Amino acid sequence: MDSAHEDMIKSASVPTLPSHIITSHLEHRRAESDSTEATSKPSPFAETGPTINRSKTKDVNAKKKALNSGLRWPRIRRTFREALSEFMGTFILIMFGDGVVAQVVLSGGKNGAYQSISWGWGIGVMLGVYASGISGAHINPAVTFANCLFRKFPWRKFPIYASAQVLGVFCASGVVYANYKSAIDVYEGGPNIRTVPGFSETASAGIFCTYPAAFMTKTGQFFSEFIASTLLMFCIYALKDDNNIGAGALTPLGLFFIIFGIGACFGWETGYAINLARDFGPRLMSYFLGYGHEVWSAGNYYFWVPMISPFFGCAFGGFLYDLLLFTGESPINTPYLGLYRFIPGMRHAYDGMTWREEDMKEEDSAV
């Protein structure tokens, strides 16, 4: 059999598809490949989930029609879902946090010690974050404030989040009080006796909110809360920076160690409130429960320090992280650290300027 005859047999045994079908098939495979790469390759600066401003769960659910959307409660829940999420996150935070303080204090240290309190608060934050991931799990007005400054969280949501956070801890502290009321009566010496640290050796008001050590000056009080809040926010942004090591799905566990570490290392002097809601809500509840004016006057009117200092600390912590380490979208990574927006003469010079991810890639490749 000659070679020409063999070639004819081979060509006859293998069917040949029309060229336009082959071209269409190749284009379809190429489109599928491009689509797979686009969906599988994460954005180098993507930040989603707890303590930022959004969550994957929310993004997915936003594309789906709500179940039983015609019923009244599902409509109400959909409208207030983020607020309810922050409410429950802070509620759980205080249930564990104030609960462990109550057990340690009221048992005279027999059922726990100082490190038990660090553990309780760390667990409370971790579980509170798990519960409130729908809203971003801020559970702290100062964290929400920092995200408004550096992560484009909408300012219009700030009062909603802050109100829900304060209301959540207010209600939770009332539940803790109801649970430990009998023990408080025994510890204080009677059902109608309620005292505040600095005014009694058997004071129980410290179960609900923070009071400074007697030797602390006002400057020391403010600085202690400022340092702890700075560490909190800096570490939160480190956990959520996917261009750093990042914690991913382990962010709540990372937050547990942050809170445990702050409590173990910086909690003695002021009680490491580092959260307006965590301190003001239970303080207000203790005032309504009969602890008197001393809840405001104790520590030379210390009450305003844990309300104000965390905002400065969290803002500074976020600023430090973005200034020194973060290469993603942030006002710090714009001209003059973003201050051009507040200078009328410079504002118009940068009108229309936006952060672009490809610019960051070029910067990274040059390094």
C-alpha cells in the first residue's frame, strides 16, 4: 500500500468539523477560561467580613429575593437587619463580658481571677463578631468611626450603628443584673444597697462598666484608653488586610487574642473599655438600677474618658496602619494623605481623581 493510499484512508476515518464550528468552540472555551480565572483570582486588596464594612453573606443575599418577602416581619427585618445585627453582636459581647466580671467579683475570686476576665471578654468579642457578621461586626462605635474615615463606610450609617450598639449593651447589662441580683444583694449587704468603686469596699457597680485605679490622673486615664484603642484598630486592619498575612475566616479568633492580650497587658489601670457602647450603655443601666450619681462622678468624673478616648485611639490606629503598611484604597494613599479635600485651593486640582487597582499593581511590580 503506497503512502498516498494510507493518507486517504486516515483522512476518511477521522471526521472533519466545519471551520466555523471549531472557531466557535475555541472561543467558547476561551471565554470559560477567562471567566474562571476572573472569579477564582481574588482582588489583592479585597476586604470583606467582620469589622470592616460589608460581608460576603450580605453581598450574596442582596442578589436573592428574600423568603416570604410579602410578610410584614420579613420586610421589617430586611429594613433593620444591619441594626439588629449590631444590636445582637454587642448584646452577646456584654453577656459574656459583664457575666464573667460578675462571677469573679461576687464570688470573691473563688470562681475566677483576673485572667478569667480577659478570657471572658475575648470570648464575648469573638462570639459577638460571629453573630453580627451580616453588618460587618463592628460592635464598637469607634471601629465604625474608623471605617468611615479609612474604608469608605457610609457616614449616614454611623448614627444607626452606634445607636444599635449602645442599645444592645444597655439591654444585655440589664439581663446580667437580673441574673446576679441575689448574689449582688448578698455581696453588697442588702437588697437596697448599691455602691460604686471608690465609695465602698464591696462595690458591685464595676461589674457593669469601667472605673479607673485610684492613682490614675486624668491624663493617665485618657492615655491608657488611647493606647489600647490604637492597638485594637491597628490589629483589626492587619487581620483584614489580604495583602498582608491576613486572617480570613479566622478573623474572629484573631480578635479573641487581641482583646485577651489588651486585657492581660493594659487592663489594670482603667479596665480597657476601648468602646463607648460597652461602657456607656451598662453605666446608664446601672444608674437606672439605683447605683446613684456616683456612677458619673467616680474617678473624678471618669465616665467621659471611655466615651471619647477610643475614637481618637481607633482613628490613630487606622491612620498608622494605612500610613505605614496598607497599599489599598484609603484616603492616606491619595495626595497629601487625603488632606487636599479640606483645602479649597487644592480640592479642585484633584477633582475626579480615583483610586485604581491597576495603579497599585504597577507600584508593586516596580518594587
